[in-house]
Amino acid sequence: MPEILQYGFMQRALLAGVMIGVIAPVIGVFLVLRRLSLIADTLAHVALAGVALGLLLGAYPVFGALAAALVGAVGIERLRASGRLSGETALALFLSGGLAVAVLLIGLAGGFTVSLFTYLFGAITAVQPRDLWLTLALGLAVLGAVAFLYKELFAVTFDEEGARVQGLPVGALNLLLVILVAVTVVVAMRVVGILLTSALLVIPAVTALRLARNFRSTLGIAVGAAQVMVLAGITAAFYLNIPASGAIVLVGILLFTAAALLTPRR
């Protein structure tokens, strides 16, 4: 048995990475194609406020992050859909607001702590069994929703006006998508941290778009790229004694660079 698999914490880390490596790129492909990549980063900052609130109250921070991210997702989509603010303005508003609330709560909690840093920058080797079960439950919910509404999400992604003409509930589908992004962001933050969460959604998707010829193959290649990212990144972190989150993202950037250099633009 390889040395990396002889430790329980590394087994949990690899299992968490594999699960998130399936969930994040599936949602990421929809985001990239709709030019909404920044929403993941925005919701990650909103989730930070939830983490800080959880630590302040002595509750499980992931639950606080999930609640905050869901509220942020609904707020962003409501503002964007109402026409009161453009999509970019709504994202900027929630990003700065979420960060401001997080800073305030962190100050009330007595400043930065080791626990907070693990959520900011990731601590995949600290994943506990309850984290795995929560990741599995939320991941199945996300993937199940995408599978059940695959055709509808596909239609809205490529032709929103056409989907509206066909009678599809475009507003509800858009709201569902941002909710799925919020859940995915919370799931992914245990692997790469809040500050790098968007990388797991975006980098595999843009890499796949350089290589794929149709939408289904884009999803498959994106998941494959994400698996390479997390497995290679975690392995490098173990043997080189470097932060896993940074290693995962750097592997992803190398994959995208290779795809960009070796394939024609599609």
C-alpha cells in the first residue's frame, strides 16, 4: 500500500477531494458558459461571514457558511432578475458586503484563529468523518438536481430567451443554479479554502472548453481535470510538505496552460 494511503486523515482527504472533484466542475461548466464565474468568488466571501458567525456562536461553521451562502445566492439573483442592478453590480455589492460582515464578526470573535484560517485557506487533512457525510449528502443533492433538470438547465444556459419562449420557468431555473453554486462553494471550501474555492469551479471548466467538442464531453473532461487537480495536488502536498489548496490550484493552472498551448481555440 502506498505510504499516502496508510494514514486515515489522508484517506479522508483523498475521498473528500474526489467527491468535490465531481461536484464542482459540473456546476462550474454552467457558470463559465453563462459568464457568471465571479458568482462563486462572491458567494465564497459571503460564506466567510457565515463561518465567522458560526465560530462566534460556537456552532459548526459549515452550517453558518451554508446559511449565509444561500441567503447571498437568493439576494443576488433577486436583485439581478428585478433589473434594479446589473449582474456585475449585484456581485460587487454582495462581495464587499459579505467581506465587511465577516471582518466585523471576526473582530467580535477576538480576531483570526487557527480554525478560521483552515476555512480561509483550506485544511483538507483535517477533514473529519462528519465532513465527508455532509459533502456526500450535499453533493448528491447538487448532482441529483442537475441530472433531473439537465435539459432545462442546458436550454437556459445556451438560449435564455428561447427557453422563456418555450415556456420554461427561467427565473426559477436561474435561482436554482445560484443556489447550487452556493452549496458547491460551501462543500469545496474544506478542500481549497474560501479564498480559492472559485478555482475548483472555474479552472476545470475552462480547461474542458479548450478540449471538448460538445456539452456532454465538456462535463466529462471537466470532471476528469478536477480529479487530476485534487489527486495530484493532495499527493504533492503530502510528499513535499506544502499546502494542499495551493498545490491543487497550481496543478489546475498547469492543466489549463497545457490545454491552451496544445489545442486550437474552440
